Amino acid sequence: MDRQALIARKQEVRRLLEQARRELTYIEGQPASWRNRRAINALQVKIERLMAEEYSLRLQIDRTRE
């Protein structure tokens, strides 16, 4: 991937990350149920995956400067 494509993907990942965080905040405010716990767990996994991808993209972008 070229630098511009990496930056575009990083922006998309950040958008998805913010969306997932908003969803998590909303669901955490709902009454507790097994469905909510399952949704919270799934969102936490998604957020961790997106954070890892964002970090990886950041490193790749930094390497393209060299």
C-alpha cells in the first residue's frame, strides 16, 4: 500500500473505532441482560482489534517516510 492508501485506511479505522465506542457507551447504559453482555463483549473485542489495526497502520505510515 502507498502512504495515501494507508492514511485513508487509518482514517476509516478511526471512524469505525469511534462508532464502536459510541455503541458500547449506549449499550452499557441499557439494563443488564445476557444479550447486552454478549454485545458488550463483542464490541470490546472489535474495539481492541481496531486499535491494534490503527497502531499497525501508524507504524506502516511512519515507515513510508523513511
